[in-house]
Amino acid sequence: MSLVLNNIKEMNTFAKKTAKEIIKSRGNTGKVIGLIGELGAGKTTFAKAFAKELGVKETISSPTFVIEKIYKIKNKGGFTHLVHIDAYRLNEPEELISLGWKEIIENPKNIILIEWADKVKKILPKSYIRIDLKHLDGEKREIFIK
């Protein structure tokens, strides 16, 4: 499925709608959403609106230098934590394992949002939701959901 978003407001609406759908789909493991796109494609913009819909009160920024940030959420659909990962600085997918990946992914109360997910796709679960973002012009973005 693909769609074109014309501005940041539409990106925020899309991210909030995606968060609502994730909340409805709890399973036996953490729910993983992988964001893929060039610099400036809208990955962090998506993450901010997504986190806000989950009730995260803290300021969301891309965890480029710390790799991972964990936010508490108020038990939305049984989920209690948003794990925000930025894989940009990782050289190998296995580096994510040293950050406690196995424990994070096995916890069904976690929603895991990964920017630059293509860098770690080798260790992502087959059931992860892949969202590709492509910058078209100005604020316009094309979104591919797989």
C-alpha cells in the first residue's frame, strides 16, 4: 500500500492512525515498526506524532547518539513502553543484540519503533511493519507500507 502525504499535518495524522492500529494488534511479542528513508524523509516527524498518540509526555528526538530511548506509556492496549531505536550509527545488525534486543522484542508490552530499520532488517521479526518514507518535494512525502 502506498499514499502521498502533502504536509506535516498529514504525516502527523498518518502516524497517529498507525499508533491506534498498533494498539489494537497486541500479540505474544513486542510489536516492531521499522522506518526506512533518507535523511529528512520524515522518520523522526513520524516518531514524534506516533509517540504523542501513545501518550508519551517527554520530548521525542531521534536517539542517533544514544541509539535507544525507552518511554513509558499509559497501558495503551496492554502496551507499557515505547522503545525508540535509531540504527543509523550501527555497523552490523548484531550490535542491536548487545543493547538487549532479545529481551526488548520478547516483551509483549513493548512497541518498538526503529529508524533506519534497513540497517538491522536481518534480525527483525518477519511480522514487523515496514514503513518506507520518500521525500518528494517540500513537505510532500510518499509512504509505502509493507
